[in-house]
Amino acid sequence: LWSGFGGSCASNNGGDPIVQFDKINKRWVVMQIQYSGGDYLCIAVSNGDDWSTNFTWNRYAFKASTLTDYPKMGIWTDGYYVTYNAFKGFGTFAGPVICAFNPANY
């Protein structure tokens, strides 16, 4: 999924993948973290809903100021909501974080 995207999302697998189906916009949303070479939320949004077809992905790398550990995603009518535990480095808990993304932009 991230091959050919470039940057840290394509070259490092941070794990914690999340796959959700956006029933409103009829598309798939995939997210995973990346923490080697910077802290990122890597998000891909499909342009179709049927896995058996050869749809394409819009891919995004959102730079975070902390490690984005244990991310979770919720899809609602007005946005994609992401929460994660922020860590400064490995081991220093910095608190919970919530982010909202407008699905109309993807």
C-alpha cells in the first residue's frame, strides 16, 4: 500500500494498522503509525469500495511532534477522528491526543 509513496511511510513499517470502511463516502480508510525517521500518521483513502476492483489510493503522511502510539480511528458523518497516546521518545507518556480530518478533503 505504501510502496512508491516515498518518505518514511513507504520505507518504515511502524505497525498498529487500522482499516475502516467509510459507509457514507463508500471508501476504505487505512492508517498506521511510523516512528523511524520521524513520527507520522500514515493514512490512505481509497477511491472505490470494492476490493476486487483495481482502485487507487490517496496517501498522506501527517507529521506529529510525538510518537503516535496505539492509534484508533472513528468515522462519523462530519469527519475521520483519530486518537493516540503521545510519547516523547520511547517511554515518556505525554498524554492522549485527538485529531479530526475532513473526509471531503480526501
